[in-house]
Amino acid sequence: MASLAQIRVRTVRGYAEAIDTLLATPQPQGTLRDMVAWDGNWVLDDPTSDEAAAAWLRDLAALIRSTLDETT
């Protein structure tokens, strides 16, 4: 992600903003957990929990922003 952030700052920033938008918009039950499991290829401690998935996504957005801060 750091190498991508060096050349595509706007794109990488858009990833964090998209996560923020997703989390700010009510989603049908199971949407977040499925996104994390299938699209993120990540197994949560509680794979049935949208709340755990939301926390994982918030952490991912924070990681993206931290990477941007370090590379730009």
C-alpha cells in the first residue's frame, strides 16, 4: 500500500473515504461481515458479527490514513 500511496495518493485516499461512507450508511444485516470475509479475505474472531467487521474496516481505514501520512 505504501508504494501505491507514493504514486496514487488520491486513489488510496479514496479507499479510506469509501470505507467511511460505507460505515456511515446503514447496511443490510450480514453485508459488512461478508465484505470482510469475501472481499477482504479475512477471518474475524466472530465471523457472524457485523460489529466486528465494522471495527476491522475502521482499523483498515486508519491504516490507510497512517500509510498516507508516512508517505506523503
